[in-house]
Amino acid sequence: SGTVDGNTAAIASNTTSIGTNQTGISTLSSTVTANTNAIAGNTTVIATKADISSLNTLSTTVAGNTTAIGTKVNQTDFDTLNSTVSNHTSLID
């Protein structure tokens, strides 16, 4: 009887600790579930993204076209020159 009575406080303390640990386990379980769902969502979204090789090819193409466009005359300058040439052509005829 003395041994059981002597352990009553320890049993009560352990019961409290078990309750606290169970709350912690429930919280962790909820966190794991939330993260599992987030990972599944990210996996789906990642699958819809372009691969890096395609992106690099497109980037190179855009850079090349940007350079090529930069070497072209603008439309206003072209129209002015075209008008001047047309006026002078009529003088030559």
C-alpha cells in the first residue's frame, strides 16, 4: 500500500505529461497533413512549368531578336525617307 501511495504523485505527473505529449503529437500530425497537402499541390503546379532547357532556348532567341530589332530603322525615319525618295523620283521622271 505504501508503494502505491508513494507513486500516486508520479502517476498523476506522468498522466499530465502524457496529455501534453498527446497534444503535441496532434499538433505535429496536423502540421504533417498540411505540409503533405502543400507538397502535393506544389508537385501538380511544378509539372505545368517549362523545363529549363526550353526556357534557355527561348531566352537566347529573344536576346537575338532584341539585338536584331535594335539594328532596324524606326518607322518614322523610313516614312520620311520614302517620301523624300518618292518626291525626287517624280523630279527625275
